Amino acid sequence: MRLFLTLIFILSAFFSVSAQQNFWTDVEQAAYPESASRQRSFVVTSYRALALDMEGLKAALQAAPMEFTPEATAPMMLDMPMPDGSTKTFEVVESPVMAPGLAARYPSIKTYKGWNPDNPAETIRFGYGPSGFYGTILAREGAVYIDTRTEDSPVYMSYFVKDNPNPDLWASFECETEPSDESPSHIYDGDVVEGRSPMGQITLRTFKLALSCTGEYAQHFGGTKELVMEQFAAVVNRLNQVFERDLAIRAELIENNDQIIFLDGDTDGLSNGQTGMLLAQNGPVINPIIGINSYDYGHVLNIHNNGSYGVAWRGGACIPELKAGGVSGFSNPQGDPFVIDVIAHEMGHQFGALHTMSSCQNVHPEAAYEPGSGTTIMSYAGICPAGNNVQFFTDDYYHTISLQEIFTYTRTGLGNACPEKMLTENTEPTVEIPLSGGFSIPTSTPFELTAVGADAEGDPLTYCWEEFDLGPNNTGLGNPQGDSPIFRSFQPTESPTRVFPKLEKILSGNSDVTEVLPTYGRNLTFRCTVRDNSPLGGAAVWAQIGFKVDSTSGPFQVLAPNTFSDLWIVGANTEIRWDVANTDNDIVNCRQVNIKLSLDGGYTYPITLLENTDNDGSAFVTVPDAVTTQARVRIEAADNIFFDVSNQNFAIEAATEPGYALNVSPNDISPLCLPEPAVIEIRTVSILGYNEPITLDLIGDLPNGATYSFSQNPVNPSETASLTIEFNSFFEETLNLQIQAVTASLDTAYRELQITTASNDFSSMELLAPADGRDDIQLQTPFSWDGAEDAVTYDFQLATSASFEEGSIIEDSYGLTGTEYYPENFFDNNQRFFWRVRPVNECGPGPWLVPFVFQTISVDCTDDNTANDLPINLPNSSTTRTSTMFIGTDGVISDLNVKNVDVNFNPVRSLRISLVSPAGTRAMLFNRNCFTNSGDIELTFDDEAPEDIPCPPDDFVPAQPEEPLSIFDGENTAGVWTLEVQIVESGFGTGTIKGWQLEFCAATATTPPILLTNEVLAVPPGQGNTVTADYLKAEDDAATAEQLTYTLLQPPANGALYRWSLNEELATGSLFSQATIDVFNLVYVHDGSDTQEDSFTFIVDDGQGGF
């Protein structure tokens, strides 16, 4: 047994080493054959020439485990050549694209997938067949293709798509899918989804693909089913690389797919090169051969001598009469660009997607989110009229609107009915944009957006920021109107931030029409799509943000330093200038900016020169010790997304004489929220060994009572000190001060310091009504308080718990400009409520006032008295109908309410409704009140309701009756009660008495506890003492010590209360009982501060309504 294990180990080690061999060899790059353009789908001029040990590679790949098996957790390692001469290693598994029976009939054809273990977002799909090897790498640097140079050449090429644009290749491509092809009977687009949240584990959907071809197509590839199947496998393998990453979808060629490979164009029944005819023919041709139930969607490939054409039924997948409706053709239909530009495009239609370009032929206006030709799969990249092509090849990913359309169709539409579904171990990532929309930016000014993504499995996230605006179409690339899209889409990257336009364009000053900064007022909307790139089946989620462009501001620009001729000297006090351009107006409202320094030509900004300095166009900074010839300054809005940078690099040179640099941060404090002190950091840097002490002072007028101090004075060069200014009063003023620095041998230095104070004196605030402790509130009451001069707005909260924790707040309102609040809801009887208010100003929210408590009236009600003779029909004529209710319980009425009166008649103004007691007393409830065409009365009548009858009267809110119900007070409840409904004049039809109830209430007496003791407790400073019954004691004849409950409304300010046995600190809303006090378990601990008194506020409750 040990020998057997040893042999297995040796073999495994052999195959592992073999798998990591490099099967590629660089060869001389011979001249590109003239015939290549006829043999290939496009010409490659920039590539790496390679020879491949094909047999060695095949042998090694026998060790590649099958995907989704236990062995796939240990994939084989394989090196692949990159165009730049480097090699990337991939973890590889076998990934079949043919159904098992089909794959068994064609063993010479194999397909694989892999990922870079150092960056799993980099993936590879490759395979081989009788014609050789092919592969596609999605690398950080861009898409890479590996294939043979010509059909019969042993030389392989590794090349970047972006380096071989072939602008004339697709000039004749035409997708004939029109909006009229959308099959509206089953397509559901739904509403625009601003964000797509994670929905748990990913389900990989496999669609059975029936891929057919014309005889002409088959002859183009050698005229045998094996050679055509090799092409089909390559097509599907590449499609799955995109489908799985973007959509968690894969295609699989059906078991009998070789039966629809037609070798003879004269007998195949298909009109080669006739796109529209093929759309109609494919289904009738293939269905009798393979069976209509054998596939989920179909597609036919053909030779189109006039270029490249395609068409598809939108949303045809899974629909029997439409699912074969997909056509792709080209004069030389091979190579990866054919798969992405044409086939993936047409299959996108079959899964529900529309065209995304906005200035081109065949625009679909409801999905035209890309400028010009667009660049993504559902666009027309490279085939639009002159001047509208963003680029001449298609990027291999779907735009966010295409994702939304395909997700909708394949997950909640009819496209969810047919695929095979496999639950994977992958879950969807999350994404959020940490910014609230609705703000404004200036015109002609760069900006940047950042998202935050996370993934539970740690998959490599990529981010794709795309504009999501619809506007007038066919305005021309770079000539937007209204909200037309102006920013192209770029390949997803690992960075969560996108700069608009690209940073390279900003730094070079070379703009282009594919990214146009807005020059007029308009709306801008962007989505960030996050992909997790999981090899198990990728997931994509997105978040959206919208904002505006202000036509009255901009461009915001750096003015100095801004050219090559600018020069900074280390340690100098230097001015930075910028054009505010009205960005400090009330629309953009940029009050402060941050100023940062780059040392590498504007790509990174490691040094912050100033934070939150006023956006006033000028600021002085101390030049840091950072010598460079590639300095640039970036000035950015402190609370917005726009910025500008120096147009050119400038130099920072070293000082020539000893000295020191002096930097003050912040040098502009606005606002300083009193009574907080101002704290300023003073940093010094020695230049050329300067070591004389620096004596600091504050120069300028301070208000009476203000004091200041330095943490260290003097300071030595390269040391840091802090300046603290204490203001012992409330005031609002701008203080212009200077920090003075004196040394023995150098001139006295000054640094400007500006402080704008904001008063936070809220001492005059006081809660007024309902009064603290009130216990007779019925249904509703207004709230009021005394305000404060320093408050701008107020926040209000009403809760059932003094903790005001989540779930206990029943009403809240923020940003109130007055000192009153009218609640929206009605209060139940026998309930206790807490309410509080806090002030808000430019410094943010102030502290909450100590809450007031009130209680609704304590009553005992019976509300289960319901009429049993309903429904009663109301005729369309002047008459009276009655409903009766028998009450068998004796009682004296102290409060009567008529609840849930439900009567239907149109118009209600024709009705008069009254209640009659067993004693014959009558009260009119409703007397033709609403002069509207409303047909329903749905009301509760209560004398204590705050409002009269609303119109229309159809939401069951309590309302005051026409005549008071108090007329029944003192009568007996027992007997027959009658609801009379009088039709005063005929209406528009008949009606119905559908329901009514009676509620009888009687007040109940509550007796509050008696607070026997509330004495001052002596506590040594910084120590604690027990709050015993000698200091705090309540009693109630009807409650025990355990039932007497204290609720903490305001904890101590200079210490803490503890339930000592549990070491539990009590907070606002915490409860403790009299028993807790009686057993010496309530302890106060002082915080050691220099204070003489402390206190806490509470209510005590007997559990029976008394407090």
C-alpha cells in the first residue's frame, strides 16, 4: 500500500511540473502575407509571433480537472504568452461547451477556462481542435487574442485588440433588429431600476443552444461537420466568457447539434446572405430535425458577401415561436471580433436587450445611453456615419442598461422558464455610492465619482461607471442637446473611482468628443456596476446617482501655479490662486476647498497643503520639503465632486540658505462651533540644518474673556506645537489673527489665521406643551416649545420609550422651521408617550432636550359592538333606511364613539346620517357635508377628534360629528341602537350600508406613586456611592417595590449610574425598580472632573397607569 501511494505521488508531481512548462516559443516575425486579409476576419499588424508545441500542450491538458467537480479545487497551472513578451500563469479547468453526447462524438475538440491566481479578474478561455489552438485572455491591460496568423500557418499571434483597430472592418455591419421586433406581447422592460441590490446566492443558468449554419458557412471552414463543430465550440467558449462573467449565463450546444450543420447550400433550405429570410427560415428548418423542445434558443451563422449583418427577435429565448430567431453573418465569419461584435450582439437581443448607441442608424431611443456609436456589446462601435464612432471595435461587456434588460428577461420574465439552473457557492457583491444626489456642479469643470463595493467571498471586484442619461438622439458625437449622453463607457477596472474626463486627458489638455464636459445647465445621472468576476458564475450589481449642472457657474480653474514658468522654493510662503467662477453661489454652494500637491505630474496627490479653506480664490501655503520638476496643484471642492489641476508641471527647488518652514493647519476655521475651542496645529521643518528655537505668539484682537495657550513654546525646528483658543462666551464674528514666529537670526514670520465663530447658545429652549406629566390627552394634541435664536431648524421625535430606540419612535420630523408640530397619527388610550426636540444650525444638530412624558386618558372601552343586519341596500330615491344594534349590557355612558361607519352612495352629499339611542335621543353624525362626487363614507365619529369631517370622507379617520355625542352621556347602554341613513335626493345609482360599530368608554381612576425621599447624595470626587432608599424612595399602596419602575430620562452629566451586580451602565430610557435601590444595587460613580454637583432625571411608574 505504501508503494502504491508513493507511485501516485510521483506521478502527480510529474504532471504538476509538466503542466507548468511553457509550450510557447518566440519566433521571428515574418512579413504579414498579402493573402492574410482574405484568410482572416481582420488584419493584425501589431503582435507577438510564436510557435506552439501542440502535442505537448494536449498531453499536459489531460491533467486539467473538470469544472464543478471536487478535483476542480486543485486546477492545473498553465503559462500563456502576452503580446508584450511577458507570460501569465493561469489556473485551468476543463469547461465543456457541448452536451455530453455531442462531446463524445467529437473527442478532438476541447474547451477550457482559467483565471490568474494573482488577479482572478483576469480570465482565459481557450480550446483546440483539428485546426489548432485559439484563446482569449481578458487581462488588466486589455483583451488579448491568441490564434494562428493564417489558416494554414504554424505561426501563432498574441495581440491586443486595442492595438489592431481595423477601422474599415465593420463599416458594412448592420443589425436589422428594430424596435418593432420587440414582441411587445411578452417583453417586459419594467421601470428604470436605480440600484440593483444583492439577492443572495448566484444561480448559474445554462441555456441549450441550437447553433445551425448554412451550407456556404460550412464550406468556408472545410466542409466537414468536425471542422464546423470546431468553429462552433470556439464561438460558444468565447461567448461564455462574457455571459458567465456579466450575467451568470452560459450556452451549451445541444446533444444533436451536429444534425443542423448543413454542408450543402443547395439543399439546406436556408437563404445564405439573406438576413431577414434566415430569421424566418431557421425555426421551420431545424425544428423538424432536432425537435422544437430540444433547445432553449437558436441561432444561425451564414456567409454574407456584402459585409456583416445580423438580426434577432428581441426576447425570443424560451418562446417556442421565436426562440430560433437569431442570425449572424459575415463575409469571413471567424475570429473573436465576429463573436463579440455580431453574435454576442444578436444574442443580447434574444435575451431582451436593445441598442445602446445614441447617434447612429437603428437607434433604440429607450436604451440609447451611450454617446455616438457607443462601445459596448449592444452598441454600433465602428459602424456609424463619419464622426460618430467612439472607437472601431466593440468592448466585450454589456452596458448597465443591457444588464438590466437581460436580468429582467432571464430572471423575472419568460426567459426564466427554460434554462437549467444550478445554485453556486457564489453570492452577489454589494455596492453603494457614499454621496447623496441632487447637488449641482459648475460647467466645464472636471469631476470624479467613487463607489464602495464589498464581496463576501473576497472575489476580485471590478467597477464600471457609466452615464445613464437619455436625451435627443442623433445630435452627433460631441454635440449634445438637453440630457443627451456625453461620456463614453470604459472597460471595468479595479478602481472604484472614475475621473471625468480621463485623468490623462486633463493632464495633457487634449480633450475629445467621447468625453465632453457639460457647457450648459442639464441633468447628469451615472451608474456604477460592480462585477465580482467569480469563476463559479459572475454577479453584477449597481448603484445610481443623479445631480445637476449649474449654468451660472464654471469653469472652476486653477490660476497659479499653472505653467512651466512657475517656481516654488522649499519653506517659502506662497500664494495659490484659482477662479471661483461663482461656485460659491447658493446653487453649487461650495464654501470650502481642499488644496493638494502632486509630485508626479498630477497622477497622485500625497501632500495636502490646506483642508477646508475658504473658496475665495486665494490661499497662502508653506512650500513643503519636496523637491521635484513635476509638481501640480489640485484644488477640489471640500463637499462636492468637482476639481481642477494645474495645466502644466512646475518645479519645486531646494532652499539655498538655512531656515525653517512654518505651516499652520487649519488656517481658516469656518465655522467654529462655540463653545468648542479652536485648536490649530503649527508644524515646523528645519531647512539645511537650521536649529534656532522659534518663539510663537498670537497677534490680533480676541473678544473679552478669551484665552489662548501653546502646547510648547518655544519650539525647535521640525517640532510641532498646538495653539488652543478658548472662548468663554457665545458670539458670531470673523476674527482675523496672525501667528507670529520669532528667531534670533531670521526675520519674524507671520501666518494668517481666520476664525469665523458660530454661536450655539440654546439655553433658552424649553419644551412647553403638552406639559410634562400630563395624563388626559385624547386622540391627538399639538406640540410646542420655546426656540433659541441660534437655532435654524428643529428636529422632533415622539416615542413610546424614553430610550427613543429604533422601533419605539412613532413619529419624527426633521428640519422644522417653526416651534410647533402637529402629529399625523391618533393616539390610543391608556398609552404613555415621550417627546423631545433638538436645535439644528450650521454646526449640525445640538443636544436633545430632556424628554417630556404624557399619557393618554385612562379609560375602559368596549368596542366589539357590531351591527349584524348588514349589508342593507340603499335605493336611488328619497327615503330612509335603518340598521339596528342590540346592546344587552347595562352601563352608564360617559363617552360614546361611533366607529368604522361604512356607507356607499354616490354622491355622499345626498346623505344624512343619524344615531338614535334606545331612549330615543338623536344625534346627527353627517349632514350632506361634502360637495364632491365621492361615493364612500368611511368615518369614525368622536367628540374628541381634532378635526371636522374631511372631504372626501373616505379614510376612517376620527372626525367630530355634526351634533355632539355627549348628548348620550348618562343614558343606559342597554337596548336597541339605530343608525339612520336618509337619502335626501337621488344620486347616480344605488348604495349600501356596509358597517358601523359602537364604542362605550368609562374613565378609570389612576393614583400615582408617592415620592417619599429624593435627597442629595454625597460622593467623593472621582469615586462612587450607593443610592439607597434613604436618598431615593417611592411608595404606592397598589404596587410592590419590584413593580415600582424608574425610567431614566436624563443620565448624570458628570458621572454614571450603574446596576452594580450586572456592571451595567444605565442610559437614557434604562429601567430600574425600587427593589434595585432597596438591595443597594444602584450606584453612582463620579467621572473625576472638576464639578460640584450632578443629577439625573426620571419618572417612576406603578405599572397600573399611575406615574
